[in-house]
Amino acid sequence: MVEKLAVLLTAGVPPAAAWVYLAESSTGGPGVVSTVAKSAASGGNVASIILTAVDYEVTAGVRQTVRVPAPETAVAWRGLAAAWIVAT
């Protein structure tokens, strides 16, 4: 997923559109990616929503609850959020 995001952003796809594409192509169903996509599409802070989502349960203004199942997944999402903060 991170590789797809990197390729899309490197190709010049706007961040919100890249997240929406990832959410639409995700086979995992609703989750962090779809929550971030909805937030990014409405102009939300991507890093902030990622960090909120990894606290295992979040309602992100999109009327859905997201659960991140594994601690190692949460660590990976936090790493992506940190990289996003540095990049933006």
C-alpha cells in the first residue's frame, strides 16, 4: 500500500486523490485507508487522522468506527504519519 501511495505521489497525483484511489482499490474493506481518504478529500489533515486512527478506535467525522487490529500495524501507520508530517 505504501509503495502504491509513493508511486502515485511521485507521479504528481494530488494527495487526496491518491488516498481515494488507495481506498477504492483496497480489498480490506473499510479501515484506516478509507478514513484517511475521506478526510483528505474534505481537506482534512492526513497525518492527524492517521495518528487518531491508530489509537484503535476512531470516529473521523465520517460516521464509521475503524479498528486497527495489530500493534505492529499501528507502529507502521505511526511511521507513515511521521513521514507525512516531515514531507508536508
